[in-house]
Amino acid sequence: MTYGFRSANRNMDSEKTAIKTFIHIFGHNPETALEWDTVRAIAYSGSDR
């Protein structure tokens, strides 16, 4: 995440789900660049809830 993970092919549905997961874990909306990198990492990591 140091370099700002960027997927070549974005999946907006995965990112929407990742935002909800981020809010559930951290209790607030992502605001900083690091937090948005975390959202993308959640979205594209293949993790499952």
C-alpha cells in the first residue's frame, strides 16, 4: 500500500462492497489516501466475508 495499489481493471461492485467492509471494521468512511488504498486492497485481495 506504500505505492498506492491501483488495479488496471476496476470493479465498482467490489469497491462498493469493500467500502462497506472498511466501515464495518474501522467505524468510519475512508478519508485519507492510505484508507482508500486499504479499501482497494480489500476489494482486490480476494478476501471473503
